[in-house]
Amino acid sequence: MSWRRLRILIQHLPPESHTMTALRNQLSDEELAEQADKGEPEKGRWSQLEQLTASVVDATRRVEYVLLCTNIENKAKWPKPPEPVARPGAKAPRAKPKISEAAAEVLLQLINGGAA
């Protein structure tokens, strides 16, 4: 068997295999961050089964959230939307930037036609 053939066989192993798990577990934090930037969660430290389980948890949380929101009359008392389960090798959701008081004032002036 050639080295090329061996490499191809290893690359096409299922993500749950012991070899692929060992390769994923050897990744450094920098390599995991690089894969997160590329958006390759399948190369993270979780198997497909763990990814699917996280998807089920996310779906259950969303259903619970919708159920709570439909049964609470006052919108101010609604709970915050659920955060998805963090997955290795995938980017974390970005936080929405907060606008400063000064920037809000400038924006209000622009909207009202105060700036020329």
C-alpha cells in the first residue's frame, strides 16, 4: 500500500472512528480556532452523534421558548431567546454591538435632518 492510499483511507474514515477522534483530540487551540474561522464543525472534537444531540437540545429549547412566549401575555416578561449549544470547530454567535449615548444622539440628529 502506498502512503497516498493510506492518507486517503484515513481522510475518509467516519468522524466517529477512533482514528479521527484521536486526530481531533490532538488539535491545538490555534488549529481549532482556525477551523472555527473556516466554519468546519465536522473537524471539531465532536462526533456526528454529539452534533445531532446538540441540534436536538437546541430545537427543544426553541420549542420551550416559543411555548413560554405564547403563554405570557406581557411581552416585557418574556424570557431571553435560548443560546445554541456551543459546538467545537464552529464560530460562537457574535454579540450585537451596543451603541453609545453619543453615537445614538448623532444618529438621532441624522435621522431628523439636523446634520447637513
